[in-house]
Amino acid sequence: MESFTFEPKRVCSKRIDFALDEEGRLHDVKFMGGCPGNLPAIGRLVEGKDAKEIADLLRGNPCGGRGTSCADQLSIAIDEALKSRTA
């Protein structure tokens, strides 16, 4: 399992940590900062799910006129992680 850390932009959370297993499934998604109810729930909902499918599902979700959200930032983090694995 490979761990990743991402620094989100223009959202309340300050860091996203997660791991990808060999099959590309998400594990241990944790948001540092941000909404204390919603963000842990996202981590629980995506646990063990296919990372690419989750990124596609969450991409483009806005929050409060920011043009992005913590969920959208997670999709960007996943995309970067998957890209780094194939590079």
C-alpha cells in the first residue's frame, strides 16, 4: 500500500491523506481541518472503493462559491496519485 498527502487549495481542509492499494482502491482517507462531520463521512464512504471511480464521482462538486470543494480536491489528489503511479 502506498500513502499520499495532498495540500488542497481554496477549501477549509488543510491536508488530505490517503492510501492506494495495489489494485487502485482507496484506504484511510483523512481530511485535516474542514467540516468535522462531513469529511470523516466521505472517508468512510470511499473506503475500499476504486480510486478512479471515486475521483470521477467527486470531480466538479462545488462548495460555497469557491469553484471547488474538499470532495473536488480529493478527486484532484486521487488523479495526481494515480498519475504518479504510472509515470
